[in-house]
Amino acid sequence: MADDLFKALADPTRRTILDELTQKSGQTLFEICARLSMKHQLGISRQGVSQHLAVLEAAGLVETRREGRYKFHDLNTAPLRQIADRWLVPHPSGPEENTP
């Protein structure tokens, strides 16, 4: 699962999609495409955005739900928390100091 997560996060377009879903979760493909085009000047096709969303969904970062003919995309941060819990171990002495 971590491999899929890191693969999903490696691409700047997918990170931009996640940024947009952070600002407004529950967007349709049309809304995501419009925001990428208008706010970020990304000239990417609907099929391209759909493929990026499929990678994000496979990594567990995006969940989808259907309502009638619409498919909504929601951000899921649980996989990120699992990675953080895996490597960020709290130190009993308090916050880490930057030592050379």
C-alpha cells in the first residue's frame, strides 16, 4: 500500500488535484478539470484527469460516491496518517532539536 501512496504523491498534477480536494471535497470530474484549468493553467484532458484520479483512488487518497448520474470525489487522508504514524515516533524528551 505504501508503494501506491508514494507513486500517487510523486506526480505534481496529482498533488495539485489533492490540493483542490482539500479546499473543496466532493467535486465531480468536471469541477476538478475546471479548477485545474482556471486556477493552475493546466491544459490536461478529462481523460488525463480521470487517470490521475484512478491512481489516487488506488492509493486510497480519493474515495468516490455516486449520486444519480454524478460521481463525486472526496479526499481521504487516512493513508497519510498511517505513513506518519509509521515513521513519526514521538520522543519522550520533547520536540526534536536540529543538531548538525
